[in-house]
Amino acid sequence: MHRFIDIIQIIIAILLIIAILLQAKGTGLSGVFGGEGNVYRTKRGFEKILFYATVVLSVIFFGVAILNMYYTI
């Protein structure tokens, strides 16, 4: 059972990394030097789905991490 939880945690971690990297568009060095305006805009379409998927994956990841911690004790 412990090995199964480890595999699930690795898969969720990889999916979480992919979701975060897909959101990072447009946040290059130009934003550091003021090349990008910080205008508030709403998330729509795929960007909104990706945002919610990232939140859900992070909650699941931390839940599995806590579960994994209790199975090793």
C-alpha cells in the first residue's frame, strides 16, 4: 500500500508541475523591468480550467503527502 501511495504522489507531482508551467506564459524577464502592465483581467476558457485544476491538484497532493506520512509511522 505504501508503494502505491508513493506512485500516486509522483504522478500528481508531475501533473502539478505541468499545470504550473502552462500557467507561466507571459511572465518572463520583461515583467521584471516593467515591460508588462499589471492590468486586472478575468480568467476565461482554458486558463480558468487550468487554474482550478492547479488548485485541485495541489490540495490532492498535500492530502496524499499527509496520508503518506501517516502510513510510514
